[in-house]
Amino acid sequence: MKSWKEQLRDAKRALFGVTSKVTVRQDGKPDVPEAPAHDRRDDALHSKPAPSGGRASGGASNRSGVGTASMMRGRVDGEKPVGPSHAGSSSENRPTPSNRTAPTPVFRPRIDAGRSLVMPDWSDAGRSLQHPDYQGGRAAPMVVRIGVDFGTAFTKVAIRAGVDLVPVDWSAVTGDESPTGRYVTPGFVCRTSNGEYCWRRLADSDIRGNLKLPVIEMAGSDECPTATLAYLALVIRYARAFLYRHPEVGRKLVARSLRWELNFGCPTEPHERPEVVELFRRIARIAWRLAGVDDLRESNIAAAWRNDEADVGLETEPGVVPEFVAQIAGYLVSPQVSEGLHALIDIGAATLDVATFNVVLPNNQDSSPRVPIFFSAVRLLGTHYLYHNRHSKLDLDFAWDDAAPVEPADGFAKRYGRRPNEVDTIDSEFVNKVAKCIANVIDGTRTNTRGVTEQRTRLGEYPKGSVWREGLPIFVTGGGSGCELYRRAIEAGQLDLLRRIGSSSRFRFIEMDPLGAKFPQFGTEIGGRLTVAIGLTEDAENIARVVPHRDIEPITRTVKERVDHTELYGDR
């Protein structure tokens, strides 16, 4: 006898051909049902096509830099909308399809530990661009630069005030005081019934998540990303207030006039599209202005979007920096930096980002390093989807905490009363997808014919053959970088390289401490999560000059003509 869920699923299949799903836009309005599963991309957010006409990874190419529209919106796929308690969800009144039939959903951060976001009273000080106790003075102004790592899953912020570096602690907002959780805040905001956006739990509020990916899809339009602007305004307001309250740095600000700068991170491939960069810059500028207003209502946010005032209290236009460049900012000025080909694997809660690029150090003509980008791929293979894969295949309730470290397979099996080899088998499928993405990008870089002219080649902008013999320098970053499963996938990628090239090929892992020896209390794990935010506190103009993929032309090979000996020596 089938259960009622199975019977309902069979009925839906008979009626629609697939399991019925509801798409929810960022504005909370329902969308039309999506296409059947065989017409959708399963797990590829985006992968850049190889210059020679192939692909850097197995996913379909999309020059918009994102996946399909249904992937970018907050789709509900067999699970409740994500929030501390799933408030404001109408899906709770609908039967939920079996986990086994639920496809990979669009990301929404899961915080199932009972936490909620609360804006502390003292954060109101962050509305001002000067310290609350500032009385003016003759001291020279201080440049304060905020780096916002606006992630798909969580946001991290660091502030550089003069010579001081301040990672922002979010425990007053999230209630999470764990060593790794206190420096991240999840990407959602509450909307009340009267259109106000805030961080507080209200009975009549609903939760808006999936705040980053949809705005990339908006590039080129004038659509107002209301929830994203409100969220970032709250992030900026809190960060400024946190700096004012800092026990050591805050007292230095009382006698100094502050000159603010703001840098935002942007995904690598979308950063190559000027309309995406301009959209991120506009969002940063308007969110900075909204951080100082009293009322974050939809009407006020829409008005700010339409007006888009240039003078918002920043010294310069907000910087929009590729996230991977911000991640290696410390490396580019360190003694261990070297020219040539590098790779980066960024393991986030939502996405796995893989990129290959060259480092070209400054010479007489350049004041900052150049970073030509060769290949990049973005897949929905972050730690959230590792958990989703486990829970779906084992038919478990979708409940976990994306802010917590990934639980090893044996611990996960013990928690849910399953056999360890059962979880290992499920994880192996996931490892293979991750390894394939890494291997395709690395091998695509090795075999492609795209480079630059011979002159630029001498400057190090083409991946030289020696790197495959001496070891490919590789960075492994992100909140999931310490997860053993991803390390297995990276090892599998290295084995694939060995098989293709020979026994001398290997990865040469670069270990970095982005906080440096001045901040030993944070440790490498916390520093690893804050790498991008810390890199964004550098001057955007001085981090590196990115050479987009589209500007790297195919190599021109010079063929020497045979010269008749009589032309050289004449008639004898």
C-alpha cells in the first residue's frame, strides 16, 4: 500500500508529467510552473565555454553569466522556504513532494538552529558617517574602507580604518558566537505587511532570501532589487556602528573626520560584463545611502533607486572587484608571489567556483599586477548542496545549518541511524561532480589555443608549459575548504591531471593567512572565511588590473618563409 505522499506524487505525474513546483520571485510573487526536469540544467549555474569552441566544464554555455530564470529565483522544490522558522510561507499549507523526487533547488540559506536576525539598538549609530562622539578637530582625516563580501549564502565584512583592520562580528545580529559563525551573517531579510524591511522576527513578516543571484539576471534592466538593497543597507549600517563601538579602533575615530570608501566583490565571470559591474556599483551606491535613512520601506527604496544620487557620502565611486582577485590580494603583495599560471577553487555554501588565471607582476609600465583570466566555471556544488544531496537520497527532512562546518560522513550516518557506507556511496556521486568540474577547467586551460601575441607571451600572460611540469599553484578557499569531501575531489582532479600529462604533474597548494601574523587570535579557519572581505579593504585600483577573458586573443604563430640561398649570398 503506497503512502499518501506517494499517491499524491503519482497523481501529479499523471496530470502534469512531472512533480508540480511553485516558483517564487524575489518580490514574493508566484511564478509560472517551470519546464519539465529533462528540459532543465540540473546543477550548472554557469560554466564559461572554452575559447576554442569547447567548454571549460560540462554545463551548457550561457553568455548572460547565469543559469535559467527559474534557477535564479527563489524556487521551492519539495522543501519549505528557508528562514529561521520559515515564517510567511504559504507552502506550509501544501503537501510536500517526496525528497527523492526533489531536484536541486535554487539556493536559500538554511538556518535551522532556531536563530533569527535582530538589529541591536546601538546599530542606529551606523546611520551617521561620523563617530557619535565626533566634535570636530584639527587632526587629519582618516580613510576608512569597507570591504563587503556579499555572498550567495552569507555576507562577510571587513573594515580598514587607517592602519587597523577590523573583521565585523555579527553575533549581536545572529546570536551565533561560535568561532566560525560569528563572522558571517546569512543572506535574508524580513518584510513586514506594510512594506518595511528589517532584521527582527514579526508574526506578520515574511522572509526574503536568494538576494544575490537574481540581481545578476537583472543586469541591463532598470528593475529595482528592493530586498537586496534593504539587506545591504542593514549590513552597511551595522558595520559602521560596529566600527564605532570597537574598543580599540573606535576611540581613535572620535577626533578624526572619516573619509569613506566602499568595495564590493563580484563573481568572476559576470564581472567581465560591463552591465553587471555597473549594476553592482549602483546597488552599492544606493545601499550606502539607504543605510542612513530611518525607514526602509519599499516606497523609499524605489525612490532611491529612481533618483540614484551621485553624492552619497563616499570619497570615490564604489569599487567592484572580482571575488577571486580579492581573495589573492594578500598573495600578490607577499614574498611568495610568483608569475605564471595559477588556479583557484572557492568552495562556498551555494557554489563551487573554479578559475584559472595568470599573475603578471608590475614592470616599468604597470603600477599594479595584471591578472589575465583564462577559464572560470560556477556550479551549484557548494556545501548546501552536499547536504541537500545527502538528505534527498536518504529521504530525510531538509533541516541543517549552512553556517556550521560540514559533518563528516560517519558522524552524519550515526546522527541519522544510517550505515556509513550508505552515506559514503551518496557522497561519492557528489565528489565525482566536483572533481569533474575541476578537471574540466584545468584540462581546458592546458589544451586551449587561446593566448596572446608573442610580445604578451613574454610578459607571462600565456600559461607556459613549465607550470605543468613544476606544479600548478592552486588556492583552495571558502567556508567549505576544510571539508574532507572537497579535498577528495581536488585529489581526484590532480589524479586526472597526472593521467593526462604524466607522473611529474601535480598541484602546488598555496597556504595563506589573510589576517597575517598581526591577528593570531583569529586563526586560519576564520581567516579563510574572511579572505575576500579582507582583500576588499585594499584600494580597488591597486589590487590588480584584470584582463578579461574576451580580451585575450588566440596566439599568433609566426611561420618563417624559406629563403632561397641566392637571395642571401647572391650569384657566385
